[in-house]
Amino acid sequence: MTWQDISTAPKDGTEILGYRSDCDVILIRYTSMDAFLTESEMDGYDEETIFKEDWFFADFVKGGRLQDDEVPTHWMPLPSPPQSRRQDEEPALAGDERSPREGNASLTHNTVTPLPTPI
């Protein structure tokens, strides 16, 4: 996967990774508010605002519309989900110290690899 210019991103509601130098990587999709708001949440918004398609972001607390210079400059597809574990593997227990080759590693042995920064 490589970063691509935002102008080439899908505009069909697909969730993708977006990148902006001032906020790093964010989860985004091109859609309109009616795709994710409930009827009661739409109260107080006019129809033009509700049905205007635009880039939206999501985080652990809230989401919102990205406008003008808030729109990410680059995008890439979400990675594929991990392969399901074999049926003969036991789930990891908290504090499990086995190596990754033996099953599941302890969180203390895992590292997070940041995504590459677009050029």
C-alpha cells in the first residue's frame, strides 16, 4: 500500500485512511450526514447541510465534516483484516509470555510500526 493523492480517493462511502501533515493519519470517508446520523440528530440541520457530500472523519469520541484546508492531502485503503487464527490455537491470556512463533506474544513484546509519511 502506498499513499495516493486525495483526488484519486473513492467517493462512494468507503472508509479509508487519510493523511494531513498537521494531524497525521485519520479514518475518513466521503459521504453525507444522512448516512450516519439518526433522525433526532438531524433535527436542527437544514436539508442542504444534511445531504451535502463531503469528507468526514471519525475518532474514538466523535466525528465531523472536513472542509477546505481540513481535507486530507493523501489517502490509502484500509489494510486487510488479520487472518483468523487456527482452530487448534488457544487464545492468549493476559501476561502470556510465549513468543509470536508459539502463538500470541505479550503486549510488552509487540511494537507499533507507523505508516509511511507521504512525500
